[in-house]
Amino acid sequence: MYDVIVAGGGPAGSSAALRAAFRGLKVLLIEKERFPRFKACAGAVSHRALTYLDFAIPDSLREKEIVGLRLCYGGKTLETKNDSPIAVTVTRSFFDEYLLEKAAEAGASIRTGEKVREVKEEKDCVIVRSTTQSFRSRFAVICEGAHGILGKRLGLNVPRRKAALSVTAGVKAPDSVVDDRLPGLLEVHIGLFKKGYCWIFPHEGYFSVGLWGFEPWLTDLKGTMKRFLQENGFPEDIPVRGHLIPAGETVFFPPASRVIAAGDAGGFVDPLTGEGISFAIRSGQIAADSVADDCTKARGPAAARFEEACRREFADKFQYARMMAEVTYRFPSFFYDLLAGDPDLYRMLLLAPAMKRLYVDYLLWVFPRLHRSLLLYLKDRLLRSRL
Ligand SMILES: Cc1cc2nc3c(=O)[nH]c(=O)nc-3n(C[C@H](O)[C@H](O)[C@H](O)COP(=O)(O)OP(=O)(O)OC[C@H]3O[C@@H](n4cnc5c(N)ncnc54)[C@H](O)[C@@H]3O)c2cc1C
């Protein structure tokens, strides 16, 4: 019998397995694909995500060091840069493979190319049935990503209508072209549709181009993507894929459950930016720690502890990001002009997701100075109307 079985080997699953093995538990991770596998992603790993990892990622995985953001709206652009890197871009297939190797090194048993078909909770254990056999475990952590069905079968998942939609494509380009166009910058376009944004992120030898947003504001995904590619000088006929980003709601199993959902399976995605890697890593670690504490009877029930810790650290604070998303995406012109008029406001906004800070900290910093920013904004408006 295992102490914990992890279903899915993305950042949430690897982090859960690695931390559980570190804590001395008998761990099995089951992943349906063979790695390296494709994972749709813009591939920006925030500084916060890197600090959550218990190890440094090798230089070979670090494609572009990101120090700033270029914000585009209505033909205008605004750039801000930080003194030190705020993120790094990676290709997810290799990044995820490395994380999984680290979990194996720590002592977790890994089975790839094997799909988990069912997770069934019994009184004293969990039965996990895969495509080849059944396993018994004291706990299970579901890390199946946004498209899984295991959580849903147990009556828990992020409702489809609350998830954001996304399309993305990798556009090949000589590395010098990538560096010329985006020197250490992520490029984000707002105002092309409500509730979401389009991106161009630099990678080694390619750009990640894509968009994400919420229905009903974003419906014609492929058409919007085609226009965006065209307007930015990319071929419009490259194949694009659609995906879900569960950024609308977080979900938790009941406190006494032997099953926990981490990462995208729990809806742990920043509703403003769509960043999910750092919360996948962190929630995977918290899941493992909660299970380890429960196994050693050090603390209370695992699922209850998991929910409490996730809510305290980040999940409850997503509501502030949601508030900011409302302002940013509904009133992009106001948001853009506000940032344009106050560079400090912009720079600090960049630092929020980059560092271990949350938007609630940003808002606490913003509110006392908002009257100043608003005055600058109104002054600018007045001057422009006089011209
Ligand atoms: C287009 C797009 C762009 C994004 N860009 C960024 C970005 O730039 N930065 C960022 O921080 N976040 C980004 N995200 C979000 C980020 O990709 C996710 O939040 C993150 O991958 C979640 O990690 P996870 O481990 O929960 O799930 P995943 O990474 O999806 O991993 C889930 C794993 O579970 C496996 N699996 C599924 N079902 C089963 C099963 N039944 N049995 C066994 N294995 C199974 C899958 O094969 C997969 O390997 C993006 C998302 C999308 C869609």
C-alpha cells in the first residue's frame, strides 16, 4: 500500500510527489503521457514559481530572462523594466520532464504512459485504477490539469463555464529576430476583446503567440487569433490549438476526504494574468505536506489542512486579482492611461506576480496613492482635450 498516489505529472504532480518523497512517504505518480510530452503554454515561469521550487533549474532550460513588460493598447505601447529578472521562459515539455526527473530522484516511483481511469475513496484507503492495474493508497492527489475527468467523477471540478478559453501557437523565428523584437520583455495586448488579453512571449528560436479570455466576451477564438497573428506580422495559417484555463473558481474536496485536487485541477490560476505554474507547484507541495502531516498524525485531516493553507496563501486572494481583472479588461483605456501617467504604479504591478507578492499587497500599496494617480490621469485627459 502506498502513502500517496499522484495522478498526473505536470508541475503540480511532480511537486507533490517530490515533496511527499522528501517527507519520507511511499509515493507513486502515474502520468498518462510519455515525457517529454507537449503542453500548451506561453512558457513564462515567474520568479515566484522559481522560488517555490526546492532546486534551481539548469541553464539549458532557461530560454529568455524576462525583466519587463510591454503593454499594448490601441496602437500605443508602454514599457517597464525591473532591475532583476521577473521571470524566465521555458518550453514546457522539457521543463515538466525535468521536474518529473527531480521527483524520481527524490524517491517517488513514476509510471508514465499509463492513464488513471478511476480514483475511488474507501473508508480506510483510496483505490486508484489505471489502464494496467489497481493500486491501494492512504491518500490520492489529483493533478490531472484543466482537461481531466477524475475530479468530475468524484463530484468536484471547476465548472466549464467558469474556465477561460485559450488558443496558442509557436511561431518559429531566428533567435536574433526574437531578441530584437522582445529584448527581455513579455508583450501583452489589451482591449482587443473584453476579459482577457493576447500575448507574444520570446523563446529560443520561436515566439509563443496566443490569447485567453472568458466567454461570452471571447467567442470566435480562432478568428481573433488569426487577426492578431496577421496584425503582428506573423503567418496567419499556422496551426493553433484550443485549451482551457481554469481561472474562474477554486474548488476543494470535503475536509474529511482522502482525495485532494492540486494545480489546474483545483482551479489555482491567477484570474488576472492566467499564471498557473507557480500555484500548481505550491499547491502540489502543500498537498504533500498535508498528507505527510496526516500520516504522522502530526496535524489534522489532510484535505482540511490543504484547503486552509491554500486559502491562506493564495486561493482567497484571487478575489483581488479578479477585481483587478474587471477594471483592466473592462476599461482598458482607463487602465492603460493610469499606468502611463504613473510609472511607479506600472512598475509595482509588474512586481506583484513576479515576486512572492499578491495583488492584495499591490492594492494596499495602491490605494493611498490612487488619488495622486487619478489626478495625474485627469490632468493628462484635460491637457489632451485642450490640444
Ligand atoms: C495556452 C496556455 C498558456 C499558458 N501560459 C502560462 C504561462 O505562461 N505561465 C504560467 O504560469 N501558466 C501558464 N498557463 C497555465 C499553466 O499551463 C497551468 O496552470 C499549469 O500547467 C498547471 O499545472 P498542472 O500540473 O496542474 O497541470 P498540467 O500541467 O496540465 O499537467 C497535468 C498532467 O496530468 C496528466 N493527466 C491528465 N489526466 C490524467 C490521467 N487520467 N491519468 C494520468 N495522467 C493524467 C497530463 O498528461 C498532464 O501531464 C497557460 C495555460 C495555457 C492553456
